[in-house]
Amino acid sequence: MTVHRVLALVLGGGRGTRLYPLTRDRSKPAVPLAGKYRIIDVPLSNCINSGVQRIYVLTQFNSVSLHRHIRRTYTFDPFSGGFVEILAAQQTLDNSGWYQGTADAVRQNLRYLQQPDIKHVLILSGDQLYRMNYADMLATHLERRADVTIAAIPVHESAASALGIMRVDGEGRVEGFLEKPQTSAELEMVRTDPAWIERQGIAPAGRSLLASMGIYLFDRDCLLDLLTKTDYQDFGREVFPAAIRAKNVHLHPFDGYWEDIGTIRSYFQCNLDLAGNAPPFQLASAEAPIYSRGRFLPPSRIDGASIRNSLVSDGCLVEQGAVIENSVIGLRCRIGRNVVIRNSVILGNDFYETADGIAEGTARGIPPLGIGEGTIIAGAIVDKNVRIGRRTRIINEHGWDTTPDSDRFTIRDGVAVVPKDAVVPDGWLPEPGIVAPQ
């Protein structure tokens, strides 16, 4: 197996508008996940666990916190030759503009692919949650003598309209692709024989459609050919369909948990799923752990609180009478007496507040960092470094889908969101005159 000759490129994502306001101050891959991780930790951990140790992360928007996280976390020993390095959009003699798409981002960095010992290039998304051994994908690629191999997951018809769907022949070669098919006729054009899916060890259970996961493995020279001879800007919409027409493209089937974390609703639900009593994705794994930055934090202290079906991260203080149900609690959270948190994601804090800082803020009428006594939070996301006073209510009580932006409280995809660094005073309630729906 030649995994050591695979170079991975992790695409850092665009503006992340559908994850706003979580992406107001950070890129999508830098958004916290499951209390103590960031989304970028998932593809990077998959690479490390698969033996792929040469990794570039392509970044462009709001990338400072992502760069900081990668720099502090991913350091290899000097004898392995491994690295995780940033390729940020930059002006050069050959390129003077921003990345115009996923394919253009790779095209602007082709010189890093042209090292003589690189044979295969793995293209990954930086905003998905799944666990995959890329060595298995490479084995499929070599066995089929493919130019390009794409990972695919079986889905039901109800999910097809939001995904790219592929049709394969009896040998697993991709012979058709349609982005987001909407009609029955379009679905029939890309439907795969369920018997083929069964032969891959996957029970179809009505899942007769194969969806692209946005994970591509290219022969290095094939990728160079596709990018240097065209001006295509996007892999999913342009490069991959062109490869199907001109190259030997095969499919690598996958049947585990996979979630594209692209919207506030999907992010919210993904975190709650991880906190449940039967999570579809196990964070704890002896064979394939999820790595993140090591922090020197004390154990969390729970003082007479009730916690059920929840994840509580390091360094938290949960005071007496608090009730936490079906929620994720991030690092360094301070949760006051009789606080109720249900079906919510609390991202935590980047620092502990000093006693002098608390006293100074109190004198100015500013609540301390954390969640004050008697506050109720339900169906919400509370971003980092938020100060929520006593007896407030962070709830989408009107059932709105979207509201205008606010420094304290906004609603996206039906989820109440308190933005990063917000200050919510004692007794505050969402006011219809301020957050009336658009």
C-alpha cells in the first residue's frame, strides 16, 4: 500500500453564510464541535488515522482562528516527514485574486502537488463529520486501476434533491452524475441497481441512490491534467463531471455516519445527536480517535446539578440546582444556580475571568462570563465568550424561522443563536419589536 505517497488537500470552505452568525468571526472548519473539538479536527484526524501525514489546508475567509488552532495542535515528529500546513489565498506572480472555487483553489497551488514522491492526491472537505480509513479508499482505487475514485454513500430518494447523485455500472465505474436531481425522471437517470449496492456489503433498505460525499482521490497526473487544461472552478459541478466523460472514474462505497455541517440547523442537530444516549457517531474510538488541541484545564465540577443525555467539556462549573438535558456544554462554562438548559449547544469560553474583571464588570452592570442564575435556555446555540445575566430566557418562543441580525439574539433555521461575545443583561427577554421576523 502506498499511503505514504498520498498528499491530502483539505478545503477550508467559503464564506459560510448558511452557518452565520457562527461564521461571523471564524471560518466553517474552525466552528467548535461537540464541546471540545473544531470541525477541521475530523478530516485531519481521519488523515492521521489512515496514515496520510502530508496535509495542506486551503483557507481564505476568516481564517485566523483556524490557523491558530492548526498551529497549536498538529505538530509531527521530525523523522516522520508529516505536516499539516496552511495554504492561504495569496497574490503571486501567477495569481492575483482570491480563490474562485474549490478547483481554482487547488489550481493556484499546483506547485505543491508536483513534488516527485507524490502519486495520489486526496481532496477533502473541511466541514463534514464522519470516520473513514482513506487507506481502504486507496485500495479500491488501485484495485480498479482508476484515475479518479469518489466516495459515495447510499441515500433514499427523499435526500437526493440536496446532493450530487451518481450511477455506476456493474464494475463500480461511474457512468452518470446529476447534481441535485428534482424530478422522478431525473432520479431514474442516476439510479443504481440495488443488487450492486448489496454486493458491496451494504443493505440497500430502499437506498437505491448513491450520493457523492465530496471526497475525491486522484492520480496526481490526472488531476494536473484536468486542472491545467481547463478553467473549471468547482470540483463537484465541473471537474468531476468532466472526469467521468474523459477518465476512468470509480466509486468507493461508504455506509457509516456522514453529516455535511453546512447550515445552522444541521450543525445544531448534529451536536444534539452526539449528546444523545445512542449517538450515531462515536467520539470515543480506540482505533480512530478524533484529535484536537490539548488544553491544561481542570476537571469539570458539578455541584448538585441534574445532567442527562449531555456532553460536558473540561473546566466547567455547574452550580447547584442546574438542570441540563440533551445538550452540549463547551469548555470553561460557568452555569449558575437553577439554570435550565435543554436541547441546546453552549460553545463555552476561551478564558477564565479574573475576580477583578468580574468586579469591574458588575460595577458597570455587565454580567460575568457565563450563564446567570435562573436563566432558561432551550433549543438554542450560545456562541463563545457570552455573558448572560440572571433570569433571562433564550428561547424561540414564537416559532420563527429567521429574524434580523442582532448583537444579542437572532434566529436561523428556527434555532435561537446568541452571537459570540454577546452581553445579555439580567431579566432580558426577546422583544418582538426588535427581533420581528423578516
